[in-house]
Amino acid sequence: MNALSYTNPAAIVWTYCGWKPLNPKGPKLGFVRPSEGFIARPLSLKRAVAVGESLNLELQSSDVKLAVKEFEQTEGAAAIRTQDVENFLKEPESAAPFVSRSAAKKNKKLEDQNDFTRFNVRNGREVFEERAYLVGIVRNGNDAFFGIEESLHELSQLADTAGLNVVGSTYQKLGSPNPRTYIGSGKVGEVLAAIRALDVETVVFDDELSPGQLRNLERAFGREVRVCDRTALILDIFNQRAATREASLQVTLAQMEYQLPRLTRMWTHLERQAGGMVKGMGEKQIEVDKRILRDRIASLRKELESVRQHRRQYRDRRSSVPVPVVSLVGYTNAGKSTLLNRLSGADVLAEDRLFATLDPTTRRMELPDGKECLLTDTVGFIQKLPTQLVASFRATLEEIGDSSLLVHVVDISHPLAKQQTEAVKKVLAELDIQHIPMLTLWNKVDRTRDTDTIREEAGRTGDTICISALNGDGLQEFCFAVEQKLKDSMVWVEASVPYDKGELVSIIHRLGIVKQVEYSEEGTIIKAHVPLQLARQLTPMRQPCAL
Ligand SMILES: Nc1nc2c(ncn2[C@@H]2O[C@H](COP(=O)(O)OP(=O)(O)OP(=O)(O)O)[C@@H](O)[C@H]2O)c(=O)[nH]1
Ligand SMILES: [Mg+2]
């Protein structure tokens, strides 16, 4: 049958694919794929337009009147290339025979394998640069503080960090995400058209997808297209970046917990880099895999606990010399590591990518008055932080609770500086650390245009200092502020330190502000402002303070 005998573009598409009409005379055409006996329902009007557009077919309203109702199984339409259809429409008889979907994919895979230029080195690993397409939604009455464009922009930065090549993006306004496919079915068709037009290999969604949504979207886009969400992307980045045993255990655990309910071909990204591809897992296999996964999760938890125990002991030892700890917190890419490097001469990786730092790094830093403190760099925050990650990294984040001072680093040159600040505050609020004094740094002032206004605003906010970690602007002011804050948080003690504990006296001199020293028969009587932890150590030796 000649496809041109149909006026419905969808029908042309299906016939071209070699499908047979179910009822050639009826207005609502269904089609049967002969080899598989699969019955396709007609395309919706919207979908037909989308498919038609992707095929560059000119649609008349009379053409599409026939195309009604939802069409969910889209595999057939997806395989056709515009050029093929054009050739077919011009010369139906002599056009090249339709290349079956799997053969076309095989060819494409071979092409890919030869495409060595798409292997890039990221985080010391070879990553295949897949072509990615981003999809988000704007919820009506959205109370999120990130606009959709910004959220997608951030998603594209994440994709870039993960080693993907973003070729396009789209979004849809919805009351709430579609429970079956996250976006509406019409939009699914549109994305599918884009997948074909741009040769997309991975579609990344801006929110976490439910296991059902993931499955349905995978089905809609076909097996060769990887469907992935923001969470999977962040987990992927963390996996690539984890350097210490603890971080890599935490990430693996988070990944497995995410993977468990979604056990499909989701995690082929890394396997694909290794040259393999898990495909066509049978139901039974999935059940077996789920059990294996559960067992591994349990043993990982145990291992993680013992690693943490180790670190806790190390930390306890460290706190036996109670040097005040200043923790740098803030949104990812705010400049925390750059600041740490600048102030302590450390050599922590700082780069213009999200999540450069995963492991807390601590360095000694000298303050203007000669006192010292420990400066700790922490993992950056991000909006929509995956819950699995929050849980896994909780222990790392909780260490912030031991600090004497929190320094919130903000990239003030970022257009969304305010929203990022709020997102960080939200995570901090969940950590039960409100009692710790906080200093805010507006970093990257060298990149801002109206520096004076920003400085004025910082002045009004109080406890906010403008700096440039890059060129050193404002760092002296910052150091003085840290010194002042630490002093403010010190406790006044009067203690009689026995002579056999002479080392304590030198610690008090090193960390505290000593006001008076006297020598009695029992020991050194010392009056000083000292950090809280040191005051606790001195408790047995303390004397009642004179009022
Ligand atoms: N212009 C300018 N760039 C800066 C400044 N501070 C940091 N940067 C740049 O910002 C980027 C991110 O800096 P990092 O120090 O890696 O940021 P981070 O907060 O540690 O990021 P994560 O580890 O990902 O959380 C790097 O390219 C830095 O060179 C600054 O004061 N001015
Ligand atoms: Mg960093």
C-alpha cells in the first residue's frame, strides 16, 4: 500500500514503517506491526503535529483531523529520519528501503565506536561525551525560588561536570508533574522529536523521577536512549569525584539506595564507559539482582560505620588540642576551596565546575594576632539535593557542628546569589547548628559590576564581608573578623593548673587570650579567655571567678 493514499501524517509515518492499517476505512486508524502483532493506537493531534514537524511534513488541518486520542507507544515513529521520508515522498518506488530500527541503531553504534573524539578525560577518568537533552517543568503556583531557566542552567552545568554534552533543553508548565511520565504526553512526543532531530543519547530530567515515570519514559523514548534525572546525575558526579574511602562508600551507598526501586538499565552510563551494556534483564534476574543489592547495602552500611568510627577517634584525638575550627560552607562553586588555598597555602582542587570538593579538608591557619585556628572546606550545597545523598553525607555535614565558627561563602557575582544563599540556609537549618556563630562572605566581588552598591548592602546586612578569594581583596578584614568572632565565642576562665600539667599552660597561651598569670604553691593561676572546648578541659582546675 502506498503511504500517500493517506492524508493523515501519522498514518504516513506508520505505513512507512511497514505497519499495516487495522481498519483502512475507519476514521480512527490503528496500525499493526506485522512482525510483532503490536497494535498501535492513532496519534493525538498534538503528537501528530510534533511528529510531522520533526519529519518536516507540512500539515494541513484537514490532514490531521483524523489523528485523535493518545498514543503512548512511540517506538515506530521515532526511527524515521527526515531525509528518508522526504525521499520516500518524492519517489516512493525508488526510495531506499526502510532501515529497520535495530539495524539503524547498530550502524549508529558502530559510528559511535569510531568516534574517539567523544572520549574526554573528566576527574581523571575517561568519559564518553554523550549528547544530552534537558527537560524540566514549571509548576503552577511554584514556590521554589529557582526559576525554570536558572534551574535548567544549573542542570546543564551539572551535566557538563558529569561529562555530558548538552545539545538542547525544554520545559513545560504543569499544575503538578504527570504521575506517569513527569511531563504531559504531548511533551513526550516533542522530546522524542528532539531526540531524533538532535541525535540525543541521554535525556536528563530536572527533578527526581519515580521508578514508574522512569520506566514509562524509557519505554517512550526507546531502549537506546538513556533516561536520567537530576539525582542520578549528581550521584554520578559524586561517584566520579569521591577520593577517600569514606566518600566513595557514602556515594556507593546512596547510589544503591536510589537504584534499588528502579532496577532497570539506569546505571549503564558508567558501564557503557567500560564498553559493556546491560540489556534485556529478565524479571527473575531483576529479583536476584535486588536481593544482591540489598545484601550489599547492608554490608556497605557496616563498612561505612567502621570507617566513621576510625575518623571519630582521629577527631577526638585532634580535639584533645582544642584549636578552634572554622568551617567554610556554601553553595557549590562559591569559592570555598579557593579561599582555603589562599589562606592556608593548601592545594585543594578548585575549579569552575560544580562539586569540585567532596571530602572535608582541614588546614591550619594563622590569625593576625598570632593565634591559630583550623579551617575546614566542606562539600558544596545545591538546591534539590538528593535525599539519599543528604542521608549519606549527614555524618560529614554533622561535623560542622563541632566548629567554633561557620563561614558562609556566597558567590555574590552569581545572578542567583540570593536564592543560593537561601538554599544553603535551608540545609543548615536541618543540621541543628543554630548555636554556632556565623560570618557571611560575599566572594568574587572582583566580578561584580556595581561593587560599591554591593559593599553598601553588605554593610547594612551586618556580619557580611566582601572579598575576592582570587585576588585577595578583603581577606585581611575577613581574618580580623574571624579573630573577633572567635574571641566573642571564648569563655572567661580562672584556673589553677598544676605544675605537672605545664603543657596546658602553653596551650592556653597559644589558643586563648591570657590576662593574668600568677604562681602559687599548687600551680600556675591563670586568668584568660579560652575557646569553649579548652574551657571544658580545664573544668577540674577552675576556680570560682571573682565578680
Ligand atoms: N573571579 C573570581 N573567581 C573566583 C573567586 N573565588 C573562586 N573563584 C573561581 O570560582 C570557581 C570555583 O571555585 P572553588 O573554590 O572550586 O569553589 P568551591 O566552593 O570549593 O566549589 P565546590 O567544591 O564545587 O563546592 C573556580 O574557577 C575559582 O577560580 C573570586 O574571588 N573571584
Ligand atoms: Mg571546593
